[in-house]
Amino acid sequence: MRLINRHPDRSGRLMLVLLPFALLLFAYFTSSAQRLTDNPNDKLLPSASQMVAAIDRLAFTEDKRSGNYLFWQDSAASLSRLGLGIAIAAIAGLCLGVAAGIIPLFSASLSPLLTVLSMIPPLAVLPILFITFGLGELSKVMLIVIGITPCIARDIEQRAREIPRELLIKAQTLGASTWTLILRVVLPQLLPRLLISLRLMLGSAWLFLIAAEAIASTDGLGYRIFLVRRYMAMDVILPYVVWITLLAWLMDFGLRQTIRLCFPWYEGAKA
């Protein structure tokens, strides 16, 4: 049997999923043990016990200055900024994408504008955001919005253009107005694609959030990582990176399950 036609069974698939992670952990802890044997004060590759102790200090011990649990405070601050930014970007991207993909009068001007805006590196406008909105929460949220909205809007626009023209004509012959057409015909087709777009943009949203928190913030996961880097506190940085990755995966999983539960017809329609 050709290799391209071989498919793993359920247990084999689970092993193939876990294998690269197991190899990475084995390589890391082997290298860590070797470096710590040669130099017990080495900070580059901390041991598991060192990372557990650091997280215990940050997550389960009150900070002496503020009285807060810094790990959970950072997580809550970052997630609130990220959630607000993604929500605004989703609504704005959906509205712009529908307008550019369905209404010709808007498409003529919006489509080129969205193309140009999507080419601007969001981190390049970060100083402008700080000058315009200050160093508070708004500038961090706006960086996420500016960073991912044009890409979401372009994706929604493309999907809107793929809706069969015959479907739109039939709805109009039945007396549907523009708003009825958008609400009853277009939006149901685009909502699952919006969730897929959000899944694809999660990595970029986290990138913009971490960058904003690293430059101007007093809490947040990105703030903490860049605060302790001056001390080469890899026992804090690595667990924070793993935690960010886990949060991003959980968000992706939640969106994927939402698509499966709320739009079960979507996968069949694509097939």
C-alpha cells in the first residue's frame, strides 16, 4: 500500500499527536539536566522543579506589595483585553466584509481600502496609538482591532462573493429587501466563516497583545514576561509561554466546537 493511502487508527493517531511533544520534552529536560549538572546556577534551561516553584510563587502566593496573585491577575488582564479586541474586530470585520462583498456601491471603495489596510504592519502604528489613545487600556485593545479587522473583513468579503447569485435573486423575487436579504440569507452563510477567521487570527491577536503589554503596561502576561527577562528568569518566562499557548489552544478549541454545535451543516456544505 502506498504511504499516501495509509491512515492511522484512533490509538495510532493519538500516539502520533503525543510523539512530537514527548520528544520536545525529552530533549529539553535532558539538556536542562546536563547544563545544571555542569553549572547549578545556570538560568537558561531551568528544571521542572524550578519552574513549578516559580509558578507556585506567582500563582499561589500573595504579592507582598499588592496583595494580589500575580499569575491570575496577569491572566485576567490579558484575557479581558484580548476578548474585547477580538469581539470588536469580529463585529467590525463582519460588517465591513458584508458591505464590501454584497453591496456594489460600498464594494467599489471598501474593497481597495481593506486591501491597503491589511498590508500595514500593525506594530508600526503602535507609537501612533499610544500618542492618540494614551498608555491605557484603549491603545492595547485598538492594536488588536486594527491588526486583525482588515484580514477578517477581506476573508468575509471573499466568502460573501462566493454565495450563489441565484440564491440572492430568488430571495429578491420573493420580496426580500436589502436588510432582509442580509439578515436572513447572507449572515447565516457567513457566521461560520467568521468563526473560522477568528480561529486563524488568534495567533496574530495574541502577538499584538503581548507587544502592546510589553511596551506600556503594569500587568498582563506580556508585561510579566518582559519584566522578568532583565533577570533572565526563564523559570517564569517558559511557564508563561506555555500558559499563553494553552489559553490560545483552548480558545481555538472553543471556536471549533461552537462551529460544530451551532452550524453542523457547514462541514457538509463544504463537502
